[in-house]
Amino acid sequence: MGQFYGSLQSSLRYRGSNSTSSVLQQILRTAEPGCLHKTAGQGQICFSGGLLFLHLSEHNLNMGANNLNLAGLPLPARRWSPFNSIKFFVLCHSLLQLSQLLVSGYMKSSISTIERRYGLSSQKSGVLAAFNEVGNTVLIVFVSFFGSRVHRPRFIGGGALLACLASLLMAVPHFLSGPYEYTDSISSSIDNTSTVCQSENNLNTKPENQSCSQQDNPTQHVVYPLLLLGQLLLGIGAVPIQPFGISYIDDHASKKNSPLYLGLLLAATSIGPAFGFITGSIMLRFYVDFDKLSNGNIDLTPKDLRWVGAWWLGFLVASCLIFITALPYFFFPRNMPDQEDADDVELRPDCVKKQTDPIQELSLLQFLKSFPQVALQMMRTPVYLLVILAQVNQAALLAGLATFMAKFIERQFSQTVSLSTMMIGGVCIPVAVLGTILGGVVMRRLNLSVSGASKLCTGAVLVCLFSSLPLLLLGCSTQKVDGVFPLGSGSPSCSAGCHCPQGAFNPVCGSNGVEFRSPCHAGCSSIEFDASGKPKNYTDCRCVDGLGFASAGTCGSGCSHLLLPFMVLLAITSFVASFSQTPSFMMILRTVPAEYKSLAVGVQYMMFRLLAFLPGPVLYGSVIDTTCILWGRKCGKQTSCLYYNLDKFRQRFLGLMAVFVGGALLSFLLTIVVLRRREKALQPHCKGKYELVNGNQKTTEKDSSEEKELKT
């Protein structure tokens, strides 16, 4: 048979006038019966009775038979296509996830700007930030069921196009709304005296109901529902992207390259929100209506409390990026040729059967019936439940800080919106990503068991708690605002004859260090302009002691020098908090049976959404609203908050963060207690150290002498 194979090879290399079929016929007539044994997993070529047979292994029948023709000979090489390359798929999926998560990060970076533009409370903006989790939570359960039953690349592409549409929808309210009005007019005159104190004889006002009827645009009532709908569609579109992408890569990449590809995907997933915050920092430097007004008609600067940046522009950019990165998925095949290497061949002999996923053997109705039972069974496992509770506390902490930390920095340290978002995207998120990576490296280097991982997580969260407590002391006190803070301060009688509108908001800083809501509330009757024609100082102010003038703009909190130490401590806290992410995730995988790992991860992320990502931003927003000391009003309706009690803002906002860190610490401590009790319960029966592996106890030291005798 060796002569047969040698003749076959030399004949196939021959390029003369004889055809391949005639060469094969000549060899078959002269060859002796027998079989040629190939390497493991590649099958056999046999000859008997003048016929040529190919005996394929089960692996070849399932995965590699399409590379051979009926005679067992290699087919002509396929024309190369990037859509048959798993490397190209990894590249496309990394770009798609980066673009999709960029939208999520951008939304959080713009939340305070949207709040100011449309007069939303922090609670409403928290609901808006969390609303994308609604559709995601409802549909994420079905991902475990559909798995490989569907054309995953096309489902990913369809979800991406839906996310593209959602991002476009998020920008629509800007085009439906009229120009941004950052102050209420008292006079229709064109001499820029509308914001100063005017006597009743010089006052030219319109009735309030007439002014409000002119400003009441029916499209204003659909702005918030449109934003909610966009967030809902964004969450639904994101459902198939990450789970189907990871499973597709894991199924078609070689075992050697799969960790590398998933690591690249994780890196893109991590930097996506950071790019979103950085994009927000850039876009919010442009005025919201720059497409409707010329530069000469824009009187505000980014340092003004009334400034609203072009929040809508980033959604258009992100929509274009998602659309471009979604197109390749409609050209990828349902099943891609596998990456083969020597390790794969040796690890997959014919006698080894692939593990079957029990989920794929169920119908949809059976899956829906069994899912609650399996989920409850997992939640009854003490270690699994405690780790989930710890992760939920950390996820709620992350959801709230990602949504409102930029606003906190803006208000607490008198910084611009763009600088605040840049600090989150350029400092906090990269440091958190680094902590996640190093946590995984430590876990691998030390080869920690479940017990060791729980101790590592406990130590990391404990350090996080100690580093977060000093943040409560680094902040600014509330500036003195006439008639607002302290309560009962100021003398409203000095501006009583100025007929200041109820909703006027144009902060000025008096020469006595007291801030006023507007020049009118300061009793100022004259204006000094700079070279560009913009107001510089307001003079003849009745309510300002001493020199009697006020400068345009807020007085500020006066402690911006504390921003640097605050950011250093916040970066340390973010790094240490993220250090426990990888070890806690590995604890989840090691405390459930192997066949239910995918369901365990599904339950984990469902709990994240139900208990953390959905209520977290709403809870933080509600807490922030309790610190407001002056709400804006327009046409008799409450709008966004104008002034906060900064001391209460800092104490309650960061105090809630400390509560979540404490909850995570308590859960990890209880995990250690449960593991120690389980270990003590097993010590009387056999010697050695024990760890949980796939929900079962595993001996990590040598068996005792009694066990050896029993085995012999």
C-alpha cells in the first residue's frame, strides 16, 4: 500500500498529457489490497477489489470532509476571501463593539447636558440612562437558547443596524426643537438691557401666558419619549452583538488562538465607553445650536452655567460608525472553516465525543419552563449567590458613577462639562481596565482556588473602601447665593421694584463675593461691554454692598485646587475596585456544573441588569435631586436644578458609593465563611485541601494513606 501511495503522489505531481483519471485507473489495476493509515483524526485511504475507499473519522465527517472529494483526494484550493477568516471576523467585531459601546459612553457623558437642555430632573435623566437595559434584560435570556441555532453573523448585523437606527433617533429631538433659550426676556428692546433692573415705566413685557403660548411647541412633549425609545432600541440592538460574537469566535478559532482573540475583543469592549466620554468632551465644546446660529450670535462660553453643548452631534457620528461596521456581517458564512493546528488534532481523537450543550437539545417551550427552575437552583448555591450579590453591589456602584460622576466634578469643582467628561474617559476608565487585566494576571500567576480568589476579592474591596472614604472630605462648600443659600440670606426688597421674571437665570458675582441669580436680582441698572460687545460688568447694583458692581458669571466654589488630589484618589479607587472583577467571575464559573456554565453567566448578567444597571442610575439621580436648593421654573413648570447644596451633594453621592462598596465587602466576607465551613465539614472524612470545581469538591493535595489502601 505504501507503493500505491507513492505512485499516487508522483502521478498527481505529473503534468504530462495523461489525465488524472487515466493515471488513477492504471494505479488501481496494479495496486495490492490494503489501507494507508493517516494521522489521528484524518481517516484512512483503503484499496480492495479494484475500488478506492476513504474511511473518515467522526471529526472529519463533521468538520473537514468538505476539503476532500469522493475519491478522498484534496479539492482544488478555494479562492481566498476575508469573510472566511476568523481573524477578519475578530477585527470587525472589535470595531463593532467599540462603536456600539461608544454610544453608551457618549450617552452618559451627555446626560447632564440633555438634562439642562430639556429641563429634566436628575431622576428623569437616571431613568433615561438606564432605559437601554429594559429591552436588553427581557431578551438576553433567549440568547442562551438560540445560540448556534441561528445565522449568528446576520443576527449581529441586524442588531447593529437597529443600534444604528437608535443612535439616529437619539439625535432627532434636536431637529424637532426650537433654538435653545437660556434666559427669559423681560424686554423686546435690542439694547441688551433685558437682564438688568428696569422701572415699571420702562418695562416692556408681554403677558406670561402669551409668552408661554408662543414657546409651547407640541414637539417639546415628544422629546423625552423619543429619547426613551432610542435608548430602548439601543438596548435591544445590543442583545445579539456580544454573546453571539464571542460564541462564534470560540466555535471557529483554534484552541491556541481563542484566548488571544477574546482578549482583543475584551480590550475593544473596555475602551469603547472611554472613547464615548472622550467624544463627548470634544462635541460638548460646540454650542448646541451652532448649525442654526452664526458664531457672532452666540453669547455664551463653555464656562457659563447655562452653556449647552452639541450633545446631538456625537449620536450622528456614532450612528455612521455603527452602520459601517455592521455591513461586513451580512457576508460572513453561518459556519466558518475551522482553524486547525497540531494541538487540535492530538486533542481530538476519533474516540473522543464532543460535549453536548443540554440547552441545545431543548425546544423553546422546554427552555422557558426549565430556565426559572435552573436559575433558582443556582441561586440556592450559597457561594454562587454571595458572589452574585457582591458583583451586583459593584455593578450598581459602576452604573451610578458612570452616569453622574462627570456632573459631580462639574458642580463640585466648578469645571466645564467637556473637562469633566474628559477626566472620566481619559483617567478613570483606563485605570479601571488596567485593574481588571492585572486582576486576571494575578489570578493566573498564583493559580488561586475559589477560596483564594474570595480572599483576593475581599482584600481588594477592603482597600477600595479605605481609599473611597477620604473622598468625602475632598470637596467644596456651597457658595453664598443671595436669597438661596444660606436660607433666609439676602434682602429681596432691594430688587423688588425691578420686576425680575420668575425663571430668570444669568448668574453674576457681586463685588462683595455674593452670587446673584441674575443682574436683575442684584438690582443692577447699567452694563459695561468688552471689546467684543459682550457684557463684562453690571454697575449701579442696589443689592451689592461696597463698590456696587457685579461681574458676569458665577463666583465659583473657590476650591478647584482640590480637583487633582480628588482625581488621584478616585483613580486609585477605580483601579482597586476593578481588580476583583476577573477573580469573582472565575468564582462564578467554578461553582456551577460544567454543563450549566452558559446559563450561569446568563443568570449573572440578568441579575446585573435587574438589580444594578436598571435601578442604579435612578437611585443615584433621586439622591442627587434631594440636594437641590433651587429648581428652575419656566411657564410655571419645574425644570432642571439650578443650584445644589454642594456639601450634601458630596456626602450623599459619595456616601452611597461607600454603601455599595460595603455591601460588596460583606458579601465576599460571607463567601469566605461559607467556604471555610464547607472545608471543615469535609476534614473528618479525608485529609487535604479542597476547592470547588464545577460545583463539586476537589482534593488539591495527595490522598490520605487510608484512601490509598482502599484504592489498592
